[in-house]
Amino acid sequence: MRYASITNRLSGLGSGKWAVHLEAREMASRGAPVIELTIGEPDVAPDKRLLDECARAMYAGRTRYSNGRGEPAVVAALVEKYRKRRADVTADNILCFPGTQTALFAVMLGLVEAGDTVLVGDPLYATYEGVVASTGASIKTVPLRASQRFHMQAEDLERAITPETRVLLLNNPHNPSGAVLSREEIAAIGEVCRKHDLWIVSDEVYEELIFDRDFASPFDDPALAERTIAVSSISKSHAAPGFRSGWAAAPAEFCERLLPVSETMLFGVQPFIADMTAMAVSQQFDTASVMRANYARRATIVAEQIAGSNTITPLMPEGGMFILLDVSGTGLGGEDFAWQLLKEKHVAVMPGSSFGNGASDFVRLSLTVPDETLKTAVDRISALGEELSGAAAKRA
């Protein structure tokens, strides 16, 4: 039988990147005592008021069709959110989607096609390759270096640009590293994009999970407003990933042109979830502050507990819900280390290679488990590191 070329372009770019995670779930289903530190799933519940609002809206009949742009209440709430960052935002600048992933997919469909190139920092979030490949465009990576704490450098971005380059897909705060770009770094990156007339798609889903510095976005810079599309959701900020509620904030002309694409895909999101999202965006909740404190504390626990290791080096995050460990000192790359850790120690982590070549020496740990569970996991990780170091010494 014949298939569309998109199935070839996306071959190998789906759930295969989560093979360790899926195997860990399978082991756990058979009774193995696996500690799961793989995916970024918040370990606190959404605020009860949000759940109550979602249920209220359902029982009030908010289960009918919506519209392509988004329910009026959530659009208005998002306008107010982004007006705090840039005064000229109106409803014409907002499109709603079922989560950041869908927003990224639709946005890329509206910007690039076969023959175009999208620049992405490496390491990169695991689904970015598929999002770009689905359009027929290709990814070109910009190196993000551990020695620079995985902060994108404007000069590296400039060197990566070719005549085919159309878009920079920027992730700030960054997954998997937790890097948080400063206002000055954003301005320098933005100037390169302005000089070469590039779009900036800014994935800002971890905006509210920054530990000890300020958030900066190209969306907030009037000089970059005409070329910046910010995407986000309530998945991380309000511990609600299963509700699939996100959006894009973008130039009005872009939103107008993308609206038929969105309508063809979805024709609206669920009104009862939109009502919950409007409440989440417009009112104050302590969910993000609780998670922020938890993740910062747990990252410190990992770093301090593993500080005595001769083979494993932590890279402290500046935000997000993960920490990277450099395991190259064990003699293994991140992929082999992750599999051996799962099989021998029953701890599941993500291989850095799932996020590109730039993280191949690393594994990524989720910080979304209780402190004591995390300490147990780190003990097992350290033990494997020492065992591998001892085995290497004997071979020598």
C-alpha cells in the first residue's frame, strides 16, 4: 500500500525517544520496584478551584462546539496576561490550542515547508524534530555547550544561518538543561534574527518555574514583536498536563493567516477546559510557587548528594523540573548508562541522546518525586557510577 511522505519523515521521531520510560512502565506493571525519573509530569495536583470550575462548566452545558480562535473568556484572560508584558496586545494576537505541542505543530505548518530550515539549539526538546519534519522543512542545530550552561550564543546562531533559514525555535526556560536566558542574551539573539529576517517561535511553557532569576522573552521586545510567536500552556504552570490547554500569542496578521489552519485541524478547544484555563490565567494560584520551591530544593539535593562522585557530574538547572547529570566519567554514554541503570538498579531516567547529540554524555532526571525517593534514586545512580569506575580500573 502507498503512504504519504509524512509517515517517512516522522519515522523514528515518535515514542521511540521514550523507550527507557516505556520499558520502565512495563517493568513496574510486572511488579518491579522502579523509581521513575523520566517524564516531566508535575507531582502536585491542580488547584481544587480549577477542577471545580472545570466540573461546574461541564454540568452547566459547556460541552458544545467552540470556535477556531478560542472561547472569549480565555482569549480575554490571555490578552490581560500578555498586556502585562507588552501593552499593545489584543484579542487579534491570540490563538488557543489543545496544549503547547499542538500550538507548535500548527505554528510550524504556518511558517515553513519543504526546502526551508528551522534552527534549534542542541540539546532540544524531544518532539521538536518531529514538529519540524512534519512540515517538510529540516532542522539545523545550533550547538548549546555544557561549558556555557547550555545558553544559546548569538554568534553560534549567526554561524548556523543559511539562505534557507526561516525560523528560530527557541526554548526558554530550556528543556532538558534548565537554562534560563537573560534579557541581554535574548536581545542579542533577537538582533541576529532581525538582521536575517527570521521568525522566532518561543516555547515558554516553563516560564513560571524559574528559580532565582527573571524571565525574558523576545515577545516582550517591541523591536521583535512583528516576528515573535510565543507558545505556552497551563500544563506546567498549573500542574495540568492532561487537560491539554495551550495557546499562541503572535502578530495579528500571523494569527489571521493561521486561523484557517487551526480550524481545519481542530475547530476549537473544549469550552469547559477553556473556562478552567481562563480562571487559571486570570487569578492567583500558588501551584507554580510550590513546584518552583520543590524543584529547586530537589535539584540541590541531587547536586549535593552526588558531589562526592568521581564519575558523575551534576549540572544545576536555573529553572524547570529536571537536572542533567554528566555520566561520561563512567565510561558510558547517556544511552547505555540509562539502560544499565534501569536493568540493574531499577531507576528510570531519560538518556540525553533523546534530546540530541549535544546531551549524549548526559542523563536527565525528573525532579517530580518526593525528596526521600529522589535520594534513594541518587544513591543507586552513584552506586552504578562507582561500580562502572571500579570495573574500568580492573580492566586497566
